[in-house]
Amino acid sequence: EMIRVWMPYPRSKERYKEIKLLAVSQPDYLISPDSYMHKSLYMEQIAKADKPTVFSYELSFTSYNKWFDFKPQEVKPYNKQSQLYKEFTKERKSHVIFSKEIKRITDSVVGNEQNPYLKAKKIFCYIADNYPWASAREYSTIDNIPQYVIDSHHGDCGQVSLLFITMARYAGIPAKWQSGWMLHPGQVNLHDWAEAYFEGIGWVPVDQSFGYVNNNDPEIRLFFSKGLDAYRYIVNEDFSQNLFPAKIYPRSETVDFQRGEVEWRGENLYFGRWHYNMEIKYE
């Protein structure tokens, strides 16, 4: 039978230079256009009896830190009629919903603050102070992820990021999803974070689950409220988006795309039926 595989692939971002695809296990493959918010490398292979069906690729790239050095007063008022503002401050089923509880919590956290970055900073600090990291159920089993964090009093990286995005949007700050892998030596793993848009500054990374840096300098302590380190493999610019080419069956992961997806003509192959691995060499 023909096995179809979608593997996560790095986006063409300003934080990368010289992305070079060095080897691919299958001679015929497709790399999704950047217009697809989940970036993938697609391959097919006919399975052989009693033998593992292996898909792989190898690439190299140079990655950079990105941190925004700006003062709150440098943020300009939003153009609330712009398409960007309307798109990234709206609700979106089923994980970005302005419920009564989200409104209550956000109003109490933000208070009378009017400056967009200081609003985002208050939200960032509130989540960092109140919702410690903890592993959780598969996202596909949760109806509303921010509510799950509130009810459980904890959340993993993607869950607290969705809470930040929802609270920020309700507070009038454009915010969106970003995810892929963290590639820190000894800590290579799946990872999610967010981005917030500040007029006159641009899209600014917010790694909610990394929280505070252990440093007394307030700028360093809040590094992850407006920056990311270089050890990132950026794959996704949004959640719950389509893959290229389209899957026939529902995905194993309905929100994120980091481990990949696998199917054949008869069914989707869920995570427990295959294995994935990322190997990193640092130079």
C-alpha cells in the first residue's frame, strides 16, 4: 500500500539564512508554499511486508536570535480599520473565544492600562505567575484549550500560548500562533509560542511558557515577552490549518503540526502506530 507522509519543514523567515535541503529519502517530494500556514515536506512510499517504511530528510540552516529593543511609548496607536487588526483581534472557534471568564480575568489583569505593550506585559506576567508548565492531554481531545488551562491551573507551551493569544486579542492586541521545535542542546523537543503585533514595531515573539529569565535586570528578565533565542525550528504561523497536499482523512493532531502526519488509502495512521525523530548537529 502507498503510505503518505507530511513532515514539518522550516519556514523561510528572517531568522534563518541559507536553508539548504541536503538529502531526501524519496526522489519525488513536495514542499508546501509559504501561503500554507503549516509548512511541510510531503512524500509517498509503497510499504513492503515485514520491513519498516522510513521517510527522512536532511537540511542545514543558520539561525539567529531575535529581540525587539523598544520602549512602551514607541508603540503607536492601532489602525483598527486595517485588515491585520481585524483578523488578529477576532474570536476563532474553538480555542480563541471571549468567554465571560476570559473577559473577567483579562479586565482584572489589564485594568486601566492603555499602552498595548504594557497590556501584553501584564498578561504575560499574569500567566507566568499563575499557570505553571505541565504536560497535558492531546489537543484534539480538548474543546477549548484556554479554558482547560484556567480549569486545570496549568498548561503546556501551546496551551498557555493560546491563553495569551485569547487574552491579548480580547484586550485589543493582535496576536497569533507560531510553533515548531525548540533545538536547545540537550532539550530538543516540540514547542509552541505566540507573536503579538505592535503598531510601528511589527510582529514581536512572545514565548509564554519560557516565562521569566532568572536575572534581576528587568529587560533580561522579560526577554521572552518580546524576543526569541536562535534555537528554533519555525514550522507554523497559525493553528488548525490545511496541509499541502490535502489529507484524505482527519489529522492525528487537529491544532498543531510538529510530529508530522501519516495516512494510507484506508485510514489515518495515529501517532502510536509510527515513530518520529529529530537529530541535530550544531556548528
